[in-house]
Amino acid sequence: MARDEVRRILPADIKRDVLIKDEKAETNPKWGFPPEKRPMEMHMQFGIINLDKPPGPTSHEVVAWVKKLFSLKKAGHGGTLDPKVSGVLPVALERATRVVQALLPAGKEYVALMHLHGEVSEDKIYAVMKEFEGEIIQRPPLRSAVKRRLRTRRVYYIEILEIDGKDVLFRVGVEAGTYIRSLIHHIGLALGVGAHMAELRRTRSGPFKEDETLVTLHDLVDYYHFWKEDGIEEYFRKAIQPMEKAVEHLPKVWIRDSAVAAVTYGADLAVPGIVKLHAGIKRGDLVAIMTLKDELVALGKASMTSGEMLNKSKGIAVDVDKVFMPRDWYPKMW
């Protein structure tokens, strides 16, 4: 029988309109380092790798290998994958390490193989799995790093790819912190036969996908040596994405050059510094503060709505939380 087409949309896929507050504002090309023009060493300092984690090592071990390979002081990953699980593991480097926080609201996607413990008709499998879209309640597993209290998580979509006897291959888009093994267990209970997760691969973490940016550990070793030993940086540069990639999905506020240094020194963003912004920003939203060259300055929480930022002439628009841009990229103007 024909099945309904599944709309695979995560929060990271939301399109936003841009509102212009000051049409005449310009940026000085002498200041800053746009993502595409950063020297290789700087590119690595402010970079994030879309890494294809192999099954076997823990996510922590993979990050440790990357740190050792590149002789880094700091690195962090965007969401733990169990040792047996493979797939997309964003690894942020050095000054970009804390940007992984921005991936939390973006949503994640997995392809899972569920093995049923009994015979079930395809119609029932489709009907029951459809019921698990939306808000679900989960308790973290025993070996989880978080407290084992009940919590709600959102399943954005479930798409069955193939059914072969008792094996069901499906794609699922979920909120960060959703346990797929637990989801499969409860689907098995709802089907009345029980089920377990036979295999799992993460195919998306927000803006990071299985695309041309995805690299393996073997790729990284080769590309790094091409750069260090042969002076060929092209492949290594492509293997590291600018930290701005990690905030592609966030609502943004672009600021004038004269406001950049103040934010890097810890000031909250005031309305007069805003040149343009995304529509639909609500108070409390995580927003990215950007320069007019599309450089990430900081992350913060909106203390005004888009409408208030656009129409007001004074007041604090964004409470700055984490600053990523060095203080010497733009001159002080106060």
C-alpha cells in the first residue's frame, strides 16, 4: 500500500527572513578575518570538524585522538555517540570549542535498524511508529551521564526505509538528548512483541550532515600531513569548517563595526549597535551575534523580540553569554 511522504524537517532547517534596521551601514575591510580568508593556523583555531566517527571508540576517545594529532590544547564534541554507534560527530577545536553549545537546539537525525522479537504486519508497524512522532517521555538509561529523571523529548519525524521480516530500517529526527535505544524498546512494547536496537548511525547534527564536509579520522591524518610536510593546505582546509558553520541554524543579529569590540570585551549588545536581524526572535532565544562580514562574535540570549530590536532606539537587545572573537580583531571605538 502507498505510504504518506515524510517531511524530514529539523529545527536547523527553519528559514528566517532578515529585517534591515540600517540600510547604510558598511564594514571596513581592514578589520576582522572573514571565515573564508583566515590563515590556516587561525582557521584551525576557530574551526570545527564534521567527523565520521567509526564504531568502536568512545566519543571522548575520538576527541582525544584529534587533540593529539593536531597538538591542540582544547577540543570538544557536539553530542555523545555510544561506542558502537557511528556517524556525524562535530568536533570543535581550540577557540571554537564552546560553540558546540549552539548545536543543542538544532536537532539530530539517525538511521536505526530495529529488530522485532515477533512477527508484526507492515500496516501495524507503520501505524504504531507514526504514533511516536511528537512529544514523548523518556528516562535516561542506567549508564547515562545525566540524572535518571523522567523528561520529555520531541520526535520530529519517523520515516520507515525498509522492512525485511523482523528487521525494520528507519530514519528518525529528534530533539537533542533523545535516546534511540529507549525509543526502539518502547516501540517494541507498543507493537506487543518487544524489540531491540541492532545498529545505529547518526546522519545529522543540526547543520552537520553526511555531505562533502564529512571526513574520517584516516582522512584527517592524510590531510594534516599533506599540509605540514608538503605545504598543501587545500585538503586540510576543506576538512575543517569555520566555527560559523555551527551557528548556521541560529537566529542572528548583525552588528556595526563600532559595536564589535565592546561585545568582545564583555558588554551586552545594545540596540544602537544592530544593523540587521532575523525575524521571529523571541525573548530568551539563543542568538548568534555576527559582524557584517559574517564572523561570529558571540552567543547570547535575546532580551528583546525581533520587533522590539527593530523599532526601539535604546536598551539591551542581547545578554551576551559566550564570546568567540578575539579582542584585537576590531578596534575599540568608545
